[in-house]
Amino acid sequence: MSARQAPKAEAPSSNTGAGIDANTDADIDIAPGTLGEGGMEMSDAMYRNIFEGVPCLVAVIDREFRVVKTNRTFDACLGSAPGRHCYEAFHHRARRCAVCPVGETFADGRFHTREEIGTYKDGTRGHWIVTTAPVADEEGRTVAAIKMCLDITPRKRLEEELAHSEEKYHAIFSNIPYCVFLLDPETLAVRECNDRCMTNYGRSREELLGRSFLSLFPMDEAARHSATLRRPGMINQARQVRGDGSVFFATIRLARCAYAGTEVLLAATTDITKRLEIERQLIQAGKMATVGEMATGMAHELNQPLTVIQTGVDLILRKLREGGELDREQLRTVAELMNEQIDRASGLINHVREFGRKSDLRREAVDVGGVLKRAFGIFREQFALRGISVDFRLPAYLPPVEAEMNRLEQVVINLLLNARDAIETRCAQDPAAGKRIEIAAEVAGGEVRVLMSDTGPGVPAHLREKIFEPFFTTKDPGKGTGLGLSISYGIVSDYGGRIEVLPPDAAPIPAHDGASGGASGGATPQTGARFLIRLPAAAGKAEKKI
């Protein structure tokens, strides 16, 4: 290696030039060096080929900012430029650029890199990565600068599209009308959340990020939801806690997705507190309509205990009027009988009063068999007077379900009253038709299933779905609100169950050993309506004997 070549390997910015003449198109005299192993020297022709062949725009610019040399790529893209000012050749400008990397290189003799937008000779504009390097003479003075422009237009276009996509994503993410949390799938820590989370939960972003999502549940419910939150699905009517300690109800939808190169758990929560309050008001309105029916049934139910009490009172008064002695044993028997009937009447009144109260949204383990018989108890005498028999076919044991007893009882009462009306409608047209309701239950597939069948006219196939719509009724005007089945559908759905109308030929629930029955017995009705209620059995609860 010659003494002239060594400095060029150590200090690329000190490349030697043979004098730059802005008025000539002479080649730059760049001293040859070594190339690879074996000490093969690079000829001037090879340097020229490299200069011409590099896939970027290259121009040599003198200290007057005039282009003195360009490569083939430059000429093809920008046209012939020697003698023109660089700002004219690159940018079609009439004066120097405010920020000029060539000027910066002349000022400090260093490399400079920046992005620029230039104009090609066909008028299109391109994005460039621009690098300028000094060209020094033998005395180390910067006599020219090399400007190299690499076209990055496709990359910039992708960056702009990505930025637009990111902007659109953030706009959607931030303004979506429900809370969205991105959670660590293992720890359930909040990794990201949108603006709605801060509004609904009354907490700042700093308070939410890094916090366990379980901490947004009441303390006594967090452990119960720990496993559920790690699986895709939905949690309905989950209680959530705001920063001020107030509680609201939410539906939580869970899904796994990719975020920033890792898998996260997406939890979208919707505040349903207002909706639940409206539903409660609607259910309460339905209850009040049902209470009217219950009052009629209660009148029949109270008639028997009142008759017994009246008979006992008449006996005592007659004895007193006649001046006869009251047999102590007879008096005790009459008093005990009257007391039993008073308890019965009091129980009926308390039942109706309790039923009419607003239901709590809290759930508890509810005995389905007990609810079925409790609901029927109000109408026992009324149904008997109308000649309608009710047969219960219940297994000896049924697991409880997670529900609220009064709301579940409302579902059963709605179905009983609909069955009563349907039976009487059919009997008005066909007096020979039977008057019978069957209530059967079973446990299957982790569900408690209740099937109520009647001997009414049934539900036509085209109405089996429509029948659950609000305000839909097949009764004559003034004889139904059209809310009973709609409310029942909503209540059962809230408990994770389903209510549906089965076709007449659907398989009945089989009889059970030790089943509790009603007065009539007989085969399951095949001609009328058949409503099936399916509720998930409460996990980990003991079975309840009926």
C-alpha cells in the first residue's frame, strides 16, 4: 500500500480530488486503493464504474453550489445538471434551501444526512434519504461535496399508510362507545385501555395501567371471576367498581388477539346499569299485572281458610248463646284448626306481598321444584274451580340454579296463566277438549330443564319465535299486554338459560322414580303448547330434595 493510499483508508472524508472546475465535465481524480485480498489495485475505470453504477442519485457540487459531475441514475431521473445550481437541479428552486446539508458539509467538513422531497424531471415528487460528504484537496481543504440521494418513496408511502392506519385505529380505539382493555393473559394486568375506560371507571390512565383487571370487581367476587376471565366468552351482569367505590353492572366480552407482537386478552365492557333498571321497571310492571291475577286466585285460596275459621267461630258462638259448656278438647281442636287456617291465609298474603316487591339483581341458589309448587299454590283453588288439573312430574332431587326466586316465580306464573287461558279458549270451541297442565323437570347436560305442557290449541310453527317479542299477543284486545312471555324470555336469558316453544311431537321429559305428582296423572299432553325452560345448574351446589 502506498503512502498516498493509507490516509484514505483511515479518513474517508479526506479523499483527494484533482481540482474541481465548474465549467468542465472532467472526471474527478480519485486515487486508486486496494481491493480485497491479494492487493489488487482498483483502477480509475473501476472507480468510474462504481460512481456511475450505484443505485442512487450522485452529484458532485462545488463551493458555489454548482453541479460539476453526476452519475447515470441522476441523469436518468433529473436530467443533465452540470453547471446548474444544486437547488435548481434537485428542487427546481431559484435560491438556496433554508436547510442545506451541502452547505453544512462545506461549513464543518463532516457527513450530514437528512430526508428531503425532490422533483424528478417528469414532474413527480419523491422522498429521498440525502447524505453529503466532503471532497478535500491534497492540503485537506474541502473543495467540493458529494450529494447522494436514495429514493425511499415506496417506504414513505408505506409509512404514511401505516401512520394513517394507526391514526384510524387510535381514533376507533379511543372513541368506541364502550370500554376496551388489553390484558396480560397470565396476570390479567391492564396493558392498554381506551379513553372510555377512564370515564366509566373514574380512574386516570396511570391508575389503570398495570392494575389487575380483577381489582375492578368487588373483593368478594374477584376470585370467582379469575378463571372465567382467562377464557374467551362473555360475563353478563358483572359488578364493576369505580374509583369512588360506586358499583355498576357491565357485560364483559373476552377474546384473545395479537398486540405489539404478543398475545393479549381483549376485554370489552359495556355499562348496562340503565338498561337493567329499565328492565326491572318493565318486570315490575309485569308483576303488577300478574298481582291482579294473583288477587283473583288468592280470593279463591282464602275462601277455604275463611270458611273453616267462620265455622269454628259459629260453633263457639252457638255454644255460648245456648249456655252450654265448651268441651276443652273440642275447643282446643277448633282453635288449632282455626290457627292453621290463619297461618295459611297469612302465608298467602305474605307471598303476594313479597312477590310484588322489586326484585334484587343479586343471585342465590334457588330450588326450582320449590318455585314451581310455590307459583302453583296461589292458583290451586282457582284452577280446581275451573276444572283444570295440574300434574307435577318432578324427580326426587334437582340441583339448584343461580337466580332470584321472585323473578323465576314470575316466569312460572306467566306460563301457568297463559296455559289456563289457552285451555279455556280451546274448550270454548270444543267443550270435549281436556283441561290439563303438566309440569315436568329433569337434569341433563348440566342443566335443569322444566317442560310445561297444556291441552290448549298450541302455538303455530310460524309464531314460535315471534311469540317472545314485546307486545306480541294472540289474545283478544284488552285480554293481554303482550309482555308476559317477553319478560319471561329476558329473565331466563339473564340467568344464562333459554326458553323455547317445542313442537307438539317433541319427546317429553320422562317420568322419574319417586316423582312427585299432582291430582290427575296420565300421559303428557300432545296437542297444546309446550314451553321448555333450560337453566344452568349452579356449580358446586348440593342437590335439593323436592
